[in-house]
Amino acid sequence: MEATPLSAFEPGDRSVGRPPLPQGQALELPGRGTTYVHHVAGPTDAPTIILLHGWTVTGALNWFRMFEPLSQRFHIVTLDHRGHGRGIRSPERFRLEDVADDVAALAELLGVDSAIVAGYSMGGTVAQLCARRHPDLVSGLVLSATWSRMPPNRRDTRLLRMAGRAASPTKLLSEQRQLEFIERGYALSSSTPVEERPQWFVDEVAAAHVPSILEAAGEMARFDSRPWLATLDVPTGVLITTRDTMISPDLQHELASHLPHAEIRHVPTNHDGCVTNPDAFVPGFMELVEAVTRSDRA
């Protein structure tokens, strides 16, 4: 797999709040569409980790805090999911299963035969589906701030279902109205006031295809891995964000309860802690990745 060496990180841009990032590139997934990928090369013979981002954001925005620490031990791949950022644009309705298959198609294109797959929030549901649908690819899982199901009677679930039903009408809305829909979605997961978000954050979120984002919300509300989660026979870690106001800790603990041999870590952050609270998030995440890697090689 050809990837970006650490020295090839593009410099940040303080004027818009953009951090240093590995160079990104558009890649055509045969028969699926064009997505946007960041590679980081780790040491020779290092294992690969595939990072899957959450709802409304992008691979770079979700994971930029992790690129450098992970690169000391791993080759890193992250992509923008379909409908998000510069990800695949498709006339088909957004389905989480298709996103999982995009990940497998990207791995095949890059020559990645085996990888730890780490998912954050919505990316955690995609990671679970990757392990179910493509077991030969997934050597381990790290699931952060995510869930196995959303109870139908909860307010958050109802809001996500409503967003999913609103997907078609947004195709007729103005660009400004579409941006307002995306802002609402990002606000659900963020503890940072709108006026304090760097312009780079806003631009990354605004690059999305709004109908796909809203369809994704409906998919998130319907997702339920409980019937098959315990059958995933790979080392797994679960990172629980204990101050999460979007995916409550009880839902994250429910996920862990279906994975009786999973490593668990707790970090005192809100749902956007992977970006806003790296001092808490990064060490906990790294501990789980290392634990899953050790178990995979045992």
C-alpha cells in the first residue's frame, strides 16, 4: 500500500483553523464511485488501521488528532463516507451496509488484506457491519462513542427518524437551508458553540450532500446489531464517552454488554471529545488499539 509519509503532512492554516494533515486524494472505487482518502505510512511491516468517521463530519475532521500518534505504530487509512465531505455521491438511498462495502472495496484497491477497523459514532455502526459482512478483512475492532441500537421511544431516536423522513424534500431546498440542516446535525454532537468553530470545521461539514446526511440519520435510528453482535469473532475494544449528550453512556454500555470479552475504557468527554478533548480521548483510544493489536497477535 502506497501511503503518505509523516514528512508529507500538509502544513496547517491557522487563519481557518486547519491542522496539519496527511495529503488527501480522490480515489475511484470500481463500480461504486469516487471517494476521498487520507493515507499515513507507519513503520515497515506495521499493521493497518482503518478509521471510520461519524455523522455529518469527515475522516480528517473526526480523526486529525489521531494521525500522528497512530502513525508511530500503524499504517493509517481514512475516507469520507458516501454523502459526507468529498465522499461518494450516489443517486441511491444512503445505506450503512453500502458504506461498509465501500470500506472493503477501498481496502481491496489499496491492497490491504487485513486491518483493525476503528469507528466513531456512526462510524462504529459501519465498523460492526464491516466485521459482519467482510470478516476476512477485519482483524480487530475499536468502537468509540457508538451503539448497538437506539431505543425507539427516546427523543434522539425520534429526531433521527424525522430527519430521515425529511431527506427527499431537501433536494428542493436552497443551499442556505441545506446548510442549516447540516448545522443542526453537527450541533447535536458538539459541545462547541457555533461561533467558536473554526472555519475549517464549518467547511468540512458543509461539503456534505444534505439528502444523504438526512438519510443517514434515518439509518442510524434503524440500526440494530444486537441479534448478531456476539458472533463477531475478533478482538474488540469499546471506548465509552461518559459525558456524551448525543449517544448516552447507557447505550454505549449496552453495546459493550453484547461483547463479553471486549476491552473497555471510559473517557470523561462529550460526543465531540475526539476533537475538543484530546488529552482525555487520545490516551484512552490508543490503549484500546494497543490492546486489540496484542490480542490479534496472540
